[in-house]
Amino acid sequence: MNKANVYLAPIIRDQMLFKRFTMIKMFLGAVGASMLSSCIVILVSEPTYQTTCNAFIHRNNRIH
């Protein structure tokens, strides 16, 4: 985030005015990387993915 300077006031203002799309590019890049890594884990070892998902869901149900 520091390299993209998304914390600077002029950059934030330009993004709110739809003149600059730095934050959306970073967000979509992170979403794409997350989806790609999930797909790779599913292709390599689906049981591991299912175990991880079930553990995550179980942990979140415990918190609420």
C-alpha cells in the first residue's frame, strides 16, 4: 500500500471522483490472488480445502 500511495489525500480525493483507480486495482488484485490460491488448493488437495473450510466455519460459529 505504501508503494501505491493510496493513503495520500490527493490520491483518495481523485479516487472518490473516479479520476484514479489505484485502490480498486489493488483490491481486485488481492481478490484475484485469493481466488487463484483457493483454486490451486482445491485442484491439489480437495480434502485439505474441505477440512480447512469446515474448521473456519466451525470456529466462526463458536465466536457468535
